[in-house]
Amino acid sequence: MPEGHSVHRIARQFSRNFVGRRVRASSPQGRFAEGAALLDGREPTRARAVGKQMFLAFEGDLWLRVHLGLYGAWDFAGEILVDPTIASANGRMGQTNQRGTVLDEPIYDDAGENSLTSIGAPRKTRVHVRMSEQTKGLDEADGLAAPDAEWPPPVVGQVRLRLLTDATCADLRGPTACVVETGEQVQAVIDRLGPDPLVGDPAENEERFVRAVRRRNVAIGQLLMDQAVVSGIGNVYRAELLFRAGLDPHTPGKVIPEETLRGLWRDWDALLRIGVETGQMMTMDGLEGEAWRRAMASRDDRHWVYHRAGLPCRVCGTEIALEEMQARKLYWCPGCQR
């Protein structure tokens, strides 16, 4: 399931490529025909993300709310304007590392996690994209699709919703939730969510998180996955945050020292920002040069414990444990996390 960094990147895509541009909305699959009809011909006015949910406002107090869930993804095609925080100085897609150094070339992992063209569940796409050196069929003078590129692109697979401007196309497949709501209904959804480090007042968010955890006699490994406690954390970030904090996943929230929880929140803030910036869940510190590039290209080289069951801990050598917690896989080190 896409975690918080991916959903924030989706919202940025819509802010730069759809907000302020009238869209044509359709449901090629047919399952969202009524909702698409409500949005068709309207102009998006704002895009925002809170945790794992994305909200796209349209004129007339209508909002599109999307939760990708386990299988959902947005595929973008056409002319894509790159967010300046992830674009290099020459205008092409780039990535910055934890020290703020802009990499000359984009680095793609084997799942395409940092792709500007498909965000969500891993999938292979055939698209024409602006500002991508790896895309064929582009006019390099202006970054637009070559004249022989089909526009709009053909519908591939079960597309729940297609949003189309004169230049950019976004196809939504397989979401858990795709609904049109009023502003009041959207606010009610947001009010039920826990704090997101990138939304609202930072100090208030930290206090909300600490209070929510310390009043519960529930394992911290469960609480971090509860979107009413904290928004955006999924299986990968949970495992990595708990390892970095040296916390046993089974520790009840109410017995964890306040300062430990504050450190956990601030670490989540930092990792989320790195994820939004790079497009990948980079959770290891101190990587430089080739080590950084390996980590950007391979998930096996960027995490401390996630997906490392049975392997020795990178710090203490203890075998990484794997168990189920609330029907989700939990990776942790019994040696470092006590």
C-alpha cells in the first residue's frame, strides 16, 4: 500500500499539472460514471494530501477523494511539469540526497518507486512524458510528445477514472476509495485522521501524536499503523521507525517515555520529507556516493530491517525477526529493539 510520501507526491502532481486547468472526466471502466459526470468540465482549484488520502477540490464545492489502498495507482501521461523540489537545475527530472546534493541523472529502482509517471501499486506503463531523458518519442526542444504520439493516450486496463486536460492525462486504477464529496464531508474525513507532519501546525501535530500514543495500552507497532493516531505510516515506515528508535514493537504506548515519542515523531517528519523529495522510502543514514546510488536503485540496500527476515542485523548481527501484527508483516531486530 502506498505510504504517505507517495500520496503527497501525487498531490504535487495534481497541483502543478491540473489545478487551474479545466478537465474532462470520464470512467472508462464505468464504475465511477456518475462521479466522473459531476466533475466533467470543472476546474480543479486545490490538491492536498493527508496521510494516505488525496483530496482534489473542484469549483462548486466538490472534492474528489481517493484512497489507493493495496492495489491503486495513478498513471500520468502527456506533458508533466516537474515539481522544483525534485527537479535539477537543467530542468530535467532529478533527485536530491539527504545532504541536498542534486544528482545529475535520475535513479530508478526495480519497482519504479520514484517514477513521475506511475505512483501507487507497482506497474509497468508505456507513456510519453515531459522532462524524462529515458522517454522515447519526445521533441527535446520543447519537451512535448512527438507528433506521432497518440493523444489522448489509449485506455489500458480497468481505468476507474480518467482526468484529462489539453496536455496531461491521469488514469486511476484499482483504488480502495474514489468518491465525490462536499467540502463538509471532506473535512469530516480529515478530522478523523491523525496528524500528518506536512499538514497543519508542527507543534500541535507533535502534541497530538504524543497524547494519542500515551493514552493507549496498545503495542506501539499497532499504534503506528492506526491512521487515527498518526497519518501516512505503513508497513515499511513502521518497521524502520521502530528500529531507528530502538523500540520493541510490542511495547504499550502508555509506558513509552514522552521524549522517546517526541523523537519518534520528529524522525517520522524527517523520513517523510526525504520520501517526498526522492520518491523513495530511504531510511538509512550516512550513505554517500556509490552507497547512496545503490540504495536508491535497490530496496535491499536502503532499509535497516524491512524485508530482511532471517538476515543478520546491520548493527548487532542478530537475526531479523518476522511476525504478524494485525495481519501485517512486522520486521524487527530483537537485539537492537528492547
